[in-house]
Amino acid sequence: MTTRERKEARLEKRLDWAESRDAKSAAAFARVHQIADGIPLGQPILVGHHSEKHARADQARIEGGMARGVESMDMAALHRSKAAGIQDQLDRSIYSDDENAVGKIQERIADLEAKREHMKLINRLFKKGDAAGLAAIGLDLDKIKTKLAAAGPYWGDKPHLPYELQNLGGNISRLKERITAIEAAEHRSTLAEASTGGVLIEGETWVRVTFAEKPERAILDALRAAGFRWGGGHWIGERAKLPASVTS
């Protein structure tokens, strides 16, 4: 199961939980209404009357039912909020095991590079006072000057501050590093497929273990028990603690 598939499963589970809580909330409120409908409007509890015990039991059931209904309603809202967060991650993120992940990341890099070049162009045209050049890309020189003057000395003398360009550059570099890591992981997976038992073991004292296919749960549990840690598409740990089940 890929990272995206796991998150999609979590999303579905959250939505299922929300629906279940909606049903519990509706049932609790319906029971409260049923009890309340049997009590005459404005009827007080008659202290000392034979009906007092039953009336107080009804009151307790109403209060408990309202509390359970509100609790389930709040939990349904919480599950929907969590589901919305997961959906937002799915919409914005590119996971390393997504289909054509490298191509998608390259597209994002291209977008960021184009955005950075556009910012640089605006700064150059503004510095030269090129009103026509700015107008050609939909900007007004005088309006930019007015905004900079209103912003005060904090903003500096350019429409786009250095940190904006630096942040874009940092994001571009991180994405390029991700591509390198993904391609390296794919290469190790290819080597694992060609290795005996579909597992590639690299290193001496510390080893990196790559499986061509996800191994059985017992093998994963054995690796965790031996102190191995997952990251970057492989398991890392001490060769002396490598479980025999990995190579058998």
C-alpha cells in the first residue's frame, strides 16, 4: 500500500467515524424528545407525589441523553475536521511512492523557478523605472511606489524582498534533493529485485536493507525488535542484529 493509499484509507475511516457519531447523536436526541414528549408542558416535579421518582428518572435520562448527543455531535465535527486536514494534504502533497512522483516534483520545481524569475524581472524593471515593461506584465509603476512608501523602511527598495527569493530557492533545492533520493531508492529497489531473495543488504557494521517487495509482517516486526529504523525506502540498523528471517 502506498503512502497516498494509506492516507486515503485514513480519510475514509475518519468519514465513517463521523457518520457513525452522527447516527449516535441523532438517536440520543430522538430518545430525549421521546421522553420529553411524554411530559406535560411546564409540568414540575411533584415532590412527595408517587410520580416524583419516575419524573426524576426522566429528568436524568433527558440530561444524560442530551450530553451523549452533544458529545457525539462534537466528535463527528472533530472527525470531519481531521478528514478535511487529510484531504488537504492529499491535494497539496507529492509522495515519494506516488506514480510518476519525479515528474510531478519536476513540474513543481518548474513552477517555482518561473515564479522566482518573475519576481526577479519585477525587481529589475522597478529598479530601472521601466513603467512600460511593468505595464506589459500587468503592473503599474506608480502604484508599486505608493505601496512601498506606505510600507515604510521595513520593506526596502524593491517590490520583492530578498527573503522571498531565498525561500523559493530553498524550496527548489529541497525538491531537487527529493528527486535525487527517490531516484536512489528506485535504483536500490531495482538491485533488490535482482538480488537473492529479493533483498539488498549494503554496508558492514551498519547496514541498509532494501526489499524488492514489502516483506511479511513477521519480518517487519523482527526488524523493529532488532532496533532497525525505516527511512528513505529502506531499513537501517546494525549488521550484528540483523534478523535471520531477512536473509532466509
